[in-house]
Amino acid sequence: MAKTFIYDLNKCVGCQACVVACNIENKTDTNYNWREVNTFNKFQHPALPVFHLSMACNHCALSPCLVNCPAKAYERDIVTGVVIHYAEKCIGCKYCTWACPYDAPKFNPKKGIVEKCSFCNHRILAGLKPACANLCPTGALDFGEKTSTHLPLQISGFTDADINPSLEIIPLRNNRQLPELDLKEVNTQLFWQLSEESKPKIDIRKEWTLVLFTLIAALLNGIFIAGMFTPDLFNPVYFVGVGLFGLFLSAIHLGKKLRAWRAILNLESSWLSREILLFSIFISLSMVYFYFNKPVIVGWFTVFVGLASLVAIDKVYQIVSQKTVGEFHSANTFLTAVFTASVLIDYKPFWLIFGFTKLVLCLYRSPSFLDRKINTKKIWFSFRLDFLTTYPLILWAFNVSQIWWYWSSFLLGEMMDRIEFYRELQTIEPRKQIFDDMKKWF
């Protein structure tokens, strides 16, 4: 039978011995611990139980890190089933850190790569327990045969992502469950002032190159589609130059930029690999199209590949949570491309359809305007909505769509919406899961 971590919530005292053992055994940087201990109800609200969750890589049967890594830096040991990360293959794209619900892969900016728990595979092959389980003083963390493929339901702070992790959790005993307490008698305001939600892993200040790259990809596709209907709409040299600049932006985001070529190695399962390859082909085909005097067949094939690249781009971000209608967001790159094309072609029915769609999707995510309080979120939303839809619609109604400030408004609105898209992205991880589960009680 498969080996697994066995973790007893009742026995863990949060002493961090497992973290120290991991650091010593694997000689890891203590700023980027492979194992972390998080506390549920850290500030001991009397209506909630207090317990600890010790988490590292769970070497899941359906490992999202292995599936989504574009560089094939992950492999599974056929003997032990351990998911192993190879540092020499990692490009530092951080995509696996988005995909893992247990926050197991850690990006080390000093090395420019991701690192993670190896399950102490060398110890397992020698018939020993992983260091963390071996040195746990209370016996809360152990290692043994896996007896079930199902985790107990409703374990606060733990995300059951249906990926069959190598982890068995022994839940809290009944006498450690919630006390019978009237929450109205407890001051919860102070508790929430003390409690802090984990900082988002996707930081717009660090991901600005991806914001620009994805927006460039969407706009270039829209421009090329419009160019199929309107001859001499744009300068081919500028078009290709901007496309190559977009690829450059996607590369400088990597921790290991000279390994960027590895980003296309996992086409069978990684949308990130498909995104990079398809957009590169789109730019290459556009060069062929311009060089051979714009053959129609090549042009429409370029359109097909370009739109496929946008589908891949939008799929990349579906591993993280975001507020959308189905799979659609007002900053969806596919939608942005067809909207851009309809504006450039000046075909008003499509302009209205796609513009109205963007407006509805934008309003769906809007902050509440029922209260009269003014805050930065409302101000940002109002400006974004105006530049994205209101101003262009007014200018279009008065047939002034060729004036430069019309296009300035359009581009500014799209940029603001793309920034908001990234600001809304939220990864699933233990600290956030703990915070969300605590909120449910109130």
C-alpha cells in the first residue's frame, strides 16, 4: 500500500519541531520553509476551537504542480510515488505555486526557482520515516500505510481539492469541538481586528509584466482580425515589434530567464506551455503573412492560431479563484480581442454586443453602491467603468471614434480592467482557508 503522512489534530501543540527537522535534514533556507505550521483560531476566540495544521507537500495522486508545470520540472518516483522537483529544470515561473492548494511549492527569489518538500525520498528508500515525522515529539505527525483515499469531511483550514493527497488527518475529538456559546455575547470586532487574512500570493506589483503581455496579446489579435477586413490598418513592422516585445515581457517574469525555452515542454497538460507556443506561432505566422503579401489563407489561419492562444491564456488563470460569470470576466482576453476588432472595423452591431457584454460582466463584480460611503474601491471602479464603456459609447454615438482621445479612453479602460483582473486573483492555500473557515462561523 502507498505510504502517507498521518496527522492527528488532537496531538499537535504547534511546537514547530517538524519544521526544524525539515530544515536540518534538507538544509533549506529558513525564510522559505518547506513545512509550515498554521494555527486555526490563532487569537483564541472563545466560540472556536484552537488547533494546529502542519502542512508540507502531500505528494498528491493528481498533483496540480506536476500537471501544470510548463517546464516539466516535476516527476513522480515510480517506486515510492513521491513527486520530485528538479531544480535544474525549473524556470521560476511560479505557476505551480498558484496551482497547489497546500502552498507546498515555495518560490525562492534568491535562487530564482521553486523548491518544495521531497517527502525525504532518500530516507523512504532507506526504510526510514521522513525527518519531520521522525522527530515529532508528540506523535502528532507520523508516516505509514495509507488506509483510505478519502479525507474526513469539513476539516476547518484544510482544502479538499479532490486530488487524493498522501495525507490522513485524524479530526478533533468531540470534546474539542465548538463549545455551546452565544456569539452575540462575545465581542467579535476585536477578534477580526487582530486576525489578518494572508497576503495574496499574486502581487500585481510583481506581475506587471504578465499584465502587459496578456493585454498586448489580446489587442494584437483584435488588430489582426480587423486588418483582415480593413487593408493597411496598421504598420506590420510595429505589429511584429510589439508582439516580440510581449514575448520578451513574458520571459523577464521568469526566475531563470535563460531557461525560457523550457516553457513549451509540457504541451500535453499545461495551459501555460500552450499559451507561450501558440502566441509565438501567431507572431511567426503574422510575419509570414506580411512577407508574402498577405495571402488570405495564411491570414485566416493566423487568426485561428491567435484566438487559440487567447483561449490558452484565459485557461491559465482558471486554477485560481476569481469572481466571474461562468468562465467569463470583463478582462477576458478572447472577449477583449473580438471587442477590439469590432471597434476597429467600426461594425456597430458587434460593437454594441461585445461592449454590452463587457459592461454586464464589469457590473457583476462591482462594489455595492447601496451605502453612501465613498472609498478607493468605488472610485477605481467608477473610473474603470467610465473609460472602459461609458466614454467610448458616448464618443461612438457622436461619430467621433477616430479622435485620439477615443482610443486613449479605450486603451486606458482595458488596462485598468486587466489590472483589476490580476488584483482579484486569489490562490487557495492553508492560511487563507483558515481565515475563510473562521469567517463562516460569524
